[in-house]
Amino acid sequence: MQNKKNNNNDENNFFNKNPLITFAIFSVVIILLFKALIGDSGSSDAIVAGNKKVKQISYSELKSLIDSKDVKKVEIGQTYIKAFGADNMTLYTTRIVPGDTKLTEALEKQSIEYTGFSETNWFTEMFGWLFPFLIIIAIWMFFAGRMQKSMGSGILGMGGSKKMINSEKPKTKFDDVAGVEEAKEEVQEIVDFLKYPGRYVEIGAKIPKGVLLVGSPGTGKTLLAKAVAGEADVPFFSVSGSSFIEMFVGVGAARVRDLFEQAKKDAPSIIFIDEIDAIGKSRAAGANMGGNDEREQTLNQLLAEMDGFGTDTPIIILAATNRPEILDQALLRPGRFDRQVLVDKPDYEGRIKILKVHVKGVKMDADVDLEEVARLTAGLAGADLANIVNEAALLAGRKNQKSVTQKDLYESVERALAGLSKKSRRINPKEKKIVAYHESGHALMAETTTGAKKVSKVSIVPRGLAALGYTLNTPEENKFMMQKHELWAEVDVLLGGRAAEEVFIGEISTGAGNDLERATDIIKSMVQTYGMSDVAGLMVLEKSRQSFLSGGGMQSTREYSDKMAENMDEFIKTSLQERYKSVVERLKEYSEAIEEMVKLLYKKENITGEEVRNIIIDFEKANNIESKVNIVINDIEEELKVDARMAQEEGDEKKPKKDKEEPDEE
């Protein structure tokens, strides 16, 4: 401990903190010493021979001695003059006066011998030539040393990785990671192996060397890796995949070796490589990777290092990526990253747990309902939920509140889903009317169409970059697939805005551009991918692969003829026209309900889903129409009951069963 303190003091002293000033002071001292030793008087005194007496005189005195012939010989240098006395016992020295050309005339007039001499010797001349080069070399070595200390070993720091590797012992535990229960179960045995490696070695078990964490951005892959190290209480070496890439070939490979050497010294330990796709991209996928490519050399070194330590070495390599489809197959083979753990976006229960984790340090109002917030945020990742809680806290602080309210959380959710509210964006009454009817059309179709997502909020307040209004729909929970009627319901809801403009305004606008695009994509997917039409039957027209970076969507490749494309275009066009006609008829049937919604929107600008449902139900009762809203609600409630019953059955299966011979307790 004392040595560490001394090292810290050495690193924090003035000379280490100010290297340029230190080097300048050092250079000035060396120059002054040089001048003092070989400077002004060194040249004149150094050549005095015998027992001659040296006397410093002025230039005028020297001229007087020449005129009186008290000197017999004069030697003239670059800056000094030496005059030998007539008594051969005295040597006079003085400085040359620049511009005086009469000295030699006086010497010739008195017939006194004179000659020139060099004030420097071979050592000073050589040092004068070498001194600038020595300064340059000293500067280069100085900065090279500083960079080497800060970046690690290697010339100018290249090849080292000490500063690029974040070495720590995380305090994060599994309790701090919520919403990824399956992933935590998968990595639990890694924690056990790092804590008790002898238990596994004794029975011959082989723990996977590498575990690949796969998932969308923001799902908590890095946090889960830290939690593994925190639970096992072992050193955690984290580094980004891009840190291995340099312009010089071989540097990345050297850094990989350095990383594994440090991990082996501190074993048991965990190595975590974030964004491993930066160095693990498939070598067969593109022609850009040549035989001497730096990325390929780094990947080869990583593969060699993973084969270089045995299965009994307590070192686990965790890596994270959101692009597993581009990784090299050599990385994914057994013995390397042979286990992939999916860190997926949380479900409803997972979002509640994540929100509870993030609200621990935030003062919450007593009326805050995290379950409602979790219901509104279906499809969002853990990082999004953390941002929602933080945004709500910022909103509360901006209003000078003592705690975060449910209203703040609702506003934060809307910011995350629809964008920032643009209250300063003034729209004219005509456009406001169009937006009100447009959003009312979406809301009515969502509430009266079986299979559609129910409405949470309708607003005509501009948000984001282009949205002049929006209808916020809450999807039913635990929906991992959609049936055919649900896809058609979503198309009907999207067409509701355009149809409302035609029915109630009498003219369509550009506001439905995005709605039509999304409706077209849904029908196209029904034909190309899901086999839900007679155009291609059960034939898949586009092969798709999962891509986490595209929001969980699919990357497709077209594999069909031009004739098939024509048939598909005709089907999409016909389907849109037919669905549009039915939507127009529905809006005409519920025209009075639409007018009530528009009036309420004009008055409040924001209305809740409950208010929308009450308007529709009141209209249906007044006109003796069978309630389509109740049908939709009943369908949702039935689905939730089925989900609850399945969850109960799963819970009963996990409970330990009693022995048949044991009598039941009363």
C-alpha cells in the first residue's frame, strides 16, 4: 500500500505533470553549462603555454601598446585578439571592436607580426554540429517514452493495450440486471465455475471458453457481463473490438496477446470484448480482407489465443454483438464462442422489474403506477426505459416539483415514442382541423376493429420533426406473432386517417404518406414472407435473416420473377382499395362519434383512450348499434385470461411434487 502511495506521488509531481516545461528547463541548464565551460574565456586561456602572465586589457590599450611597440606578435581570432608582450612574459587579451579595419594597418606600420587563429577546437566544433541533432533525438525519445507509458509497450505505444483495457472488479450483481431472466440462468454456471473451478475439473467437465451475448442495442449485454464478474468476484478486463484495429499490420495482434497475458496473470478472470464484430467479421463475406489485412491478422491471433489455454484455466471470454450474422464461423465453432446467449428486449414483467431498478434513486410520487408505464412501453429495451425514468425526473426538476408524478412519466414515454412536443409550432386552423379528423379516424378504427391495438392517447400537438399529431396505441402483451386478421386490422387503422380526411374534409392531404407506406409494407410482407395470399400461395418470395440493428426486422433478398412482381403489385393495389372502401363505410357509420372526438380535441388538444371509448360507446347506445368496442375489449380480456392461465400452469409445474405415499396435510 505504501509503495502504491509513493508511486502515485511520483506520478503527480510537478515534473511529471508538466513534461514540456521540464524539458525546457533541462535544455536551458545544459546550454548554460556548455557556455560556462567552453564559453568566453575558455578559448583564450586554453592556449596559454608556459608561465606567461595573462592580462585582460581594453581595445584602446592594445592600440597604444602597438604604437609603442610593446608587443612583438598579435593573433586575431573571430572575437578575441591575443598580443604577446615584448618581454615574452605577458599575454594581452581583448575583444575585437566590430567595424574597425585600421588595426592591421597599424600592425603593418610598426612591422609587428600578426596572424589569425581559430577560437574553437575540434571538440567544440563537433559538439556544435551534433548538439541540435542531440536535442531532436532527446525530444523524440522523451515523447516516445511518455506515449509508451500511457499506451503500453511497443514503438510509440503501438502494440500495447494497457490504457485501452479497462481492468476492474465490478460491484454489479444479478439483482441489478432485470428483465433478462433466461440470459441470467444461462450464465449462472459460468459464475459457479469461476468460484469453484476445482469442482468441475475433478469430474472432467469442460466449461465453454467463450460465451457470445447477442441482442439489440440497449438490452443490457455489457451490464450482464459485469454482473457475471461481480457475482464471481473476479477481475473484469473489458475492451472494445475497435481498440484492436490500427493502420499498421500486426498492432492488433500484439494487443490481443497483451490482453490475454494480463488476464492469465490475474486468473480466474473474465475478458469482455464489446462489439466483437469489429474484428470478428467473416473472412469469406467480403473481398476487402486480404491476406495481410490488419483485421484478419487480429482475428487470427484471437482464434489462436482462445485455443492457447486449456479448459481447466479459469478464464472466461464474454463477447457482445448485435450483428451475429456477420461473424466468422471459426469464432463460433465448438471450443470458442460455441454458446450464444440471447439478451432480448424485455416482456411486460421484465419491463416492470427494469423500471423498479431505475427508480430506486428517484423520488417517486405515491400515485405512480409502473405497471401502466410498462404497458405503454412494449418493444422498448432496458436503455430506453432508463432514459424514460431519467427524462421524467428532469421534467419534474424543471417544474420545481418534489417528486416524479405519473404525468411526468406519461410525458416522458410520449417523448420516447413520438418525439419532443413542439408547442411553439403554430399551425393554422385549417391544418389543425385536418389533423383532428385524421387522428380521430385512426382512433375510431383502432377501437372498433377486432385485432387492432387499443388507443392510449390521441393528440393534435405537434411532436418530433414532422408529426403534426399522433395516436398512441398500446399493443397487447406477450404478442410474439400476429394472425392474419390482426395484420388486416393494422392496415385498416392506418387507412383510417386518410379515409377521415376524404369523408369529413372532402379533400385528401399529404399527411397520410407514412400511413400508406406502412400499410403497403404489411400487405407486401403477407404476400412475400408469410404466405397469406393466393398470389404466391405458400411460396416464400424473399429469404430473410434476423438483424438486430434494423429494430429486430429482417434483411431480405428478392428471389422472384417480374411476372410475380406484377401480380403482387396488383394484389397490393386491389387489397388497399378494398380495405379503404370498408374503412370509409365504417367512418360514415360512426360520423357523429368522429365529430364528438374532433370537438373534444379542439378543446383539450389531448384526449385519453378511455375518453375515445366512452364517446364511441355512447354513440352506439344512442343509435342502438351493437358495440364493436366491447367486442374488441372482450377479445383482449379473453387473451389475457388465457395468458394468465398458462402462466399459472407453468408455475405449478415448477413446484416440487409431493411423494405419493406422504399423507396430505389438512
